[in-house]
Amino acid sequence: MRIAVTYDNGNVFQHFGHTEYFKVYETQDGKVVSSEVIGSEGAGHSALAALLAGRKIDVLICGGIGGGAQAALTEQGIELCAGASGSADEAVEAYLRGELVNTGANCDHHDHHGEGHSCGDHEGEEHCGHHEDGEHCGCHDEGEEGCCGGDDEEGCCGSEGGCGGCHRVPPIEGINVGKKVRAHYRGTFNDGTQFDSSYDRGEPLEFICGAGMMIRGFDAAVANMQPGEKVNVHLMPSEAYGEADPDAIFTIGLEQLPGAENLEAGQRVYLQSMQGQPVPVKVVAKDDATITFDANHEMAGKELNFLIELVEIEDM
């Protein structure tokens, strides 16, 4: 079975129609045996659906998706599992375990722990509660991971997330820019706590250097590395996921969001942006009348440390 995931910076990209990359996984007997990153090579729902069909994709995992795109995928015989977020690798593993939850098209908010249905269950989709006032969650156009899109402008937030306003930054420069690279990494916080590791997953991360698929500091570190080289980098928030934006923390009345009365502090759910795209948020507080959400990227405001080992370079 071949699974494709809308892909950005190791995570599930949150807008199917605007994705620039897919990560394609070859699986056998419920396990990933290989993977590669490919470009989207086209615009529009039908073009993307045809691209995936041409790659013999059986399943698409993505964040937000509209009804037209869903119909195009169905026409191509591709199973859809929408509403995913976070690590692309972990989303695929969850799918293979039968634990990934599908929101279908145009889901307003979604609780991964109970609502919706598991992908692979074709008996019908549960649609979440309607977000009556079109709450925009303090985010910008597409409601992508980290709130800001960056589809067309170099450095316009893109992978960093939690930007608090788009701005142009100099492009990444180096001998590996524009090349497909594979790198192992281990990420830790300043107290030494590990938050992620490709070594633990047994497969290096694959991306195109300088294409905005990675956080800027990681990209810049790899740009001039040689295969077999290892480096340690310390990234300030400006080089990683940006500073936390206080405007992305907001409170609304429970009556404005049917189903919110069942949520609890600490849960991660989805709200709908004004453009109809799902926005991942965290419930940070709730009382009898109101609920407070945080739409910042979970890594916003954090200093990050990476051990990076460049495994392979491939000219495009």
C-alpha cells in the first residue's frame, strides 16, 4: 500500500490545495518500508488528485480539504483521511494502527480522542459541531500549522509558525540548497529533554534544502554540510517556530461552539478559520460559561537544540 501525506517541515501540511510537497510511504504488512518526498507539480484539486493517482497512491493523509478535492480523490479511487496534524511519520503510523481519525471535508472542530471515525472505517463520517460566528482564532489566511501561510513568498512565515505577522527574510544559501537531502537528527530542549528523534524511528528525514520545508535554522545548518558530517546547533525561537503570539490566545462563550462543553483543558482540537480551513488549537482553560484556546504552534517561543547528521545528498 502507498500512502501520501501533504508535507511541510516534517509535519502534515494543513491545506491540501496549496501543498507544495507530498511525502510518499511504501508500506508492507502494516509497516513502512521506504519513503520519499515529491513535489506537487501542479495546481488545483483535479491536478493533485491525478498526480497522486499517477503515483499509484492508495491513501491520502492531510489536514484541511474541501468537498471538491474530496470528490476528485474519490473519482481517482484514493481513500481520504483528513484532519491530521503534527508529525507526518507519526500520522502514517497511527493510520497503520487504525488509530488515525478522519474529519472528512469542512470539519469545524475536531477532537482526536473521540469524535469522527477511524480511517479505514467506511460506514460513514461524523461531522463536528458548527462554529457559528466564524471565529478566526487569531490566525491568517489558511489556518495552517503555526497560523501563517507561506505558499508564494520566501520567508513569509511558512514553516516557522506563530509568526505574528509575515515578513520577508533572506533566502538560505549554501552548496546543498535545491538538493534533496536525507538527515538524521535528535532534538532536545535546553534542559536536555528529547522532543523528537529520527534515530528512534530508524529512518532519516528527507527534504529539499532551502525550499522552506524545514524550520529556518535547521535548513541553514544543513545547507553547507557534507555526507557523514555531524553538527550540533542551538536555535533561538526566531530560527525555529517563532515567538508565541498573545493574540493567538482567545476566549469565546461555550454557546458559540456546540460541543465545546465536552472539551477539557489540555486537549488539542480543530476550529475553523474564516476561510473554512481547520486550525489546530489547544484548550488552555474552561469554566461554566467560556473556553480559552491557544492557536500558537506548540514549539513557539522555545529554544531548540539539534544534533544533525547528514546522510545523503541527491541532485534534483
